Amino acid sequence: MRGIQVKQYVKGPDELRVTDLPDPVPQPEQYLIAIRATATNFFDLLQIQGKYQHQPPLPWISGMEFSGEILQAPSSLPKGRRPRFQIGDKVFGASQGGYATKVTAKEETLKPMPRGWDFMEAAGLFVTAPTSYAALVTRAKVQEGEYVLVHAAAGGVGLAAVQIARALGAIVIATASTQHKLDVAKAHGATHVVNYTNPQWPEDVRKLTPKGRGVDVVYDPVGMIANSMKCIAWNGRLLVIGFAAGAIEKVAMNRVLLKNVSLVGLHWGLYTTMEPATVDEVWRGLYQMMESGAFKGTLYTDKKYVGLESVPEALKALGARETWGKVVVSVPQERASKM
């Protein structure tokens, strides 16, 4: 197979190289998948530099999210279970080694391709969609008619949040840093848009709510909780999703008390360990939204990235905040080797 192997940590994506590598050998409980599309994530940038909280032992193949076709099913599953997927089935999922033409993965990290979706759309689903659904539905319990403020709304989790909140019947106020990104958020279902580079953005948000009372829910993957306190309503819920801005915020807790609001965290990655039943609930809800057309792909379409050789360029664009939605690289199928 071909892939991007990290033998030593690099300063940036320009140092990544595609090489010929041995095919991965699946463990008895693993599938072997031919990758057809692979998605980029900010944590990929951190991982190749040795700065992520989960660092595999060197050498390892970079990338995590992908879509593709089953080449080989497990030979043995716990408790004698039969494999859910068969050879030729189309799937998407997450497993270390996504920047390659083949990858191995366990069944719990794979999902069936949604009806009507293609490989490019599905490759970026596994991380962003359940994160936003669990935040808005499981944690914040968004209700019809509520006002939901989504920060960085043109990003991968942001566009997912916009669509999910809208599907729940909420009025969505989306923030972004450029007019193009605001237009993208609007096209994906945002009711109102606000540019957060304007220092007066909290006041702009508040004016969009009934009698200027503020929003009911804030979805924040950036690190904008402190300023969002200026436009949150009484009994509001502020969702802490991440810190894309880089700094870990400090919040004046007296304001949490005075406004009677809730700070709500989400660590989606731990749900498989702490609340596996909730993971199933989240995916059931998402599939219902996808099959009804309420939730659609968030594929970045301003530029196409084809072949593993374009992964460094895609990662650079992602890191420079030049993109929106999910930046996905198509992976052409390998030619069968001659016997």
C-alpha cells in the first residue's frame, strides 16, 4: 500500500512524504478497509508535531478519519458475534492510519455509509457529526424555538451544529470571521449570521433575540465563553466543545451565578468508555436526520484535493484557517498487483 508514515516528529505538513509500505495485517477482531477518501483534522497537525495528547509509538501512519470499502472481515469477534460488515460494504469511520490506501479498524469504529451519500461526504462524518449532536441533544437538550449561538459556524463541527440545531427547530445565530464563511453558514441553515471580528458582536447577537434577552444555548469550539456571557439568556447553557483559538479560557464564575447559567462540557471521545449506550443513541438520531435530508455533508468544495500527495497542502490550508467545513482528500484506488 501507500501511506504517510511518521518516523520522527515534523515541524509542519510540508515535511510529510508518501511512501510504499507493507499492507497492514488485521488482528482477528479487525477489518481491512480500502480507503477511498480521507479527512483532515486539527489534531492531525498536532500529532505529526508530537503535540497531541494521544501519540502512538514511532513509526506510525498519520490520519484518522476515512471512508472506504471492506476488503476483509474479522475472523473472530468477542462472544462469537458475526461481523456486521461483509466484503464490499461501504463504510466510514476512524482509526489510526487514515492517510493511506488501506487501514485496519475494529467494528465499533466503523459505520455503514448513509443512504445517498458518497465517499467524500462520508469521510468527515465520524468525529464532527456525533460531537455536535451529543452537545446539542444529549448535553444541552435544545428545544424547538430556542435561540442557539454557534461559534466558528463554518468549521466542521460548526456546520454540523448549525444543521442539527436547525433540525431541532431552533433559531440559529452563526458566527464566523469572514463574509464567505458567514455565507456558507447561512447556506447550511443559519437563521442569522454575525462576524465575530467586530468587537461589538455580543451586542449584535443580543439584538437578534426577543427583547434583547440573549440566546438560550452557546456552542463554542473556539474558546469564546467569556464574551458569550454577555449575550446569554437567564437559565442559558454554554457548551464547551474545544479551544481552537489555542488558549484555555478563564471565566469569572460570579457571572455564571448572577446570570443563572450552566457551563456544560463535552468529551465525546470518552463516551465509548463511560456511556456506550449513549453513543448508539446519538448515531440513531444522526441517521434519522441524514436519511430525512435534515443533515447533509459539510464537504469543503472551494478546492479539490486528489491523492495522498495532496494531504500536506490540505493540512496547511486547514491550519491556516483558509477552509470551511470538512477538508477531505480523495484517495484513488490502487491497481491490483500483478501475480
